[in-house]
Amino acid sequence: MRLFFSYARHWREKRRMGEDLERLKRRIPLLEYLQRHNWTARRVGAQPEFVGRCPLHRETRPSFYVNARKNLFYCHGCGRGGDLIRFVELFLALPFSQSVAYLQQELAPPPVSELLEQTAAFYQLQLHRHPEAVRYLTQRGLRDPALIDELSIGYASGGNLRRHLTALGYSFDLLLQIGLINSQGRDSFCRRVIFPCRQYGQILNLYGRSIGTAFPHRLLPHSKGGLFAWESVGQSSTVILVEGLFDLALLWQAGFRNTTCAIGTHLTVTQLAQLCDRPGRRVYIVFDQDENQAGQRASGDLAGRLASAGATARIVQLPLGHDPNSYFVAGGTAADFTTCLQQAKCL
Ligand SMILES: [Zn+2]
């Protein structure tokens, strides 16, 4: 009997370890890791496959292949291949367990992600204590309390984050270094509605939308991460891509849960690779219809990049001067928006 229990525990632990490793590999895509360490590559074929010179042996002609979807590499020169952990083992000549530990350190160190978690929770509590913030959400057409909760939307009223976090044991210097406060100790996100940007459950950044006269958009001064909510949206073969998180919130509210957001019109390499991680995916680009044509130009550029990376891109046109958020606020319905999608132009 005891033997049985210890077997069962052993098996459970093994499974948990396997899950942890899978999560680690998802959080650091192999291609992204290599590129961060200055590996240059070109795309080959229709698959999300890249080839470049092998970092593991000296060579003049590229024979090191990376499949971005499978998250695997193989070198035809030295015959070695595997996943991210295998690569680190070979590249840094570390045993397996140390390679895993090294990769865990490559991620945002735990205190920082915990700190962002605490910050987001604090701001989320503040939201309902400040009528001006709730009023702002209503003004932007965001009314569904369950969705506001699901997106963990918060509000930085200003001036009291530092007290809260230092009481929890975080140093002034760390808060300053992360960019949560300024040198006077005031919230950097003062008078902003806050959206935590998560990736695989971990907060990577915070986006703050000013409700006053300050510059509208603000992120913490580090990577904006991948596409918003890609864990769920990435399952779809048809994806709607918008510029801003309010656009996303309003589309989710209207039932278009396959909407993601790049926070801006410029996509990072990771975000572009995500859009193309499934063959034949159709991407509807719904950027702002700016008077100065900036959004329209950005849509055209992106559609070109997507097409050459193997995805099908469609550019959705809303009435001039509108973005998806203002379109719904002005009375557009889910049916109207569906018509806009159906009328979307090919490149
Ligand atoms: Zn090689």
C-alpha cells in the first residue's frame, strides 16, 4: 500500500514538473530567446520556420533551423536539435537542472512580477472608490461589470501606491526603477485607468489611459510583451487586431472575443510571429481611421508584412474619424460591425 502511495506521489510530482517545464518553454519562445541573443535568421517556406548560422558550431553557410510553432531547432551541420532547454544545455554547457534554473532567471524575476501583481490588485480596488474612473469607463462605453473584472481594470488615483507597496516591504528604489513612481514618490500612472497586460498568467506590463489632460497612453518602460490575451485568442483561425485596449474591451463586450491588441500600430517581432503561428489564419486589422491617414497607412504596411509571412490580412474600414471604441459608443451594433468585417478589403 505504502509503495502504491509513493508511486502515485512520484507520478504526480513528475507530471507537475513536466507542466512547469512546458509553461517555461511557452513563456520564453525559442525564436525570441535566440533573437534576444543576437541570432539573425531568415524565414524559409510557408511554415513559421527560420534558418541562420548555427550558434553551436562554427559554420559559414546557415544550417540551423528553428520552427517557431513547434518551438524546436535542428542543425543540419552538427546534427543537434531539440527544445529551448536543450539549446541552453548545449550553448552554455550546463546540466539540465541548471539550464532550467537559468531560464527561470531570464524571465521577469519573481519579485517584479509579484510587485506588478500587487500594484494591479491595489489599483483594481481603487477603481470603485473613485466615481470619476467609473464615469470614464461608462463614457468610453464599457459597462459590463463582469468584463471590467475579468480584465482586472483598475484606477490610479495618485499619490498612495508608494505607501501601500513600501508597507508590503518593497523599496522606494525598486518602485522607481520599475517605473511605478517618479522621483517625488508620486504614481507614474496618476489619474489613469489601468489595464494589466498578462502573458500566460503573469503580468508583464501595465497600460494606463489618462482620464485627464496628460498624454493619453502610458506603459512601464519595458517590453509590452506579446499580443493581449493571446492564450485564448490565438486558438482562433480568424482574429481581429485593434490598436487600443478600449477597442478590445468594447469588441469583447459586443461578443467578438477573438479580438487581440498590440497596444499601438507597431507590432514587435513576437507579436507578428504570434499572428502567423497558425497556417491560413485570417487577420482583420481594425486600426483607427485617422484624418491624417496614419492608421490607414499602418494597416496597409502591416497587411503587407502579414501576407508575406503567410497569413491572410483584411483591412476593415470604419467611418472616418472612428476607432472600434468610438464606433460602438456612437451606436454601432455587433451586426453593424459584422457588416464592416464582411466588407473588409483584401490587400
Ligand atoms: Zn550546428
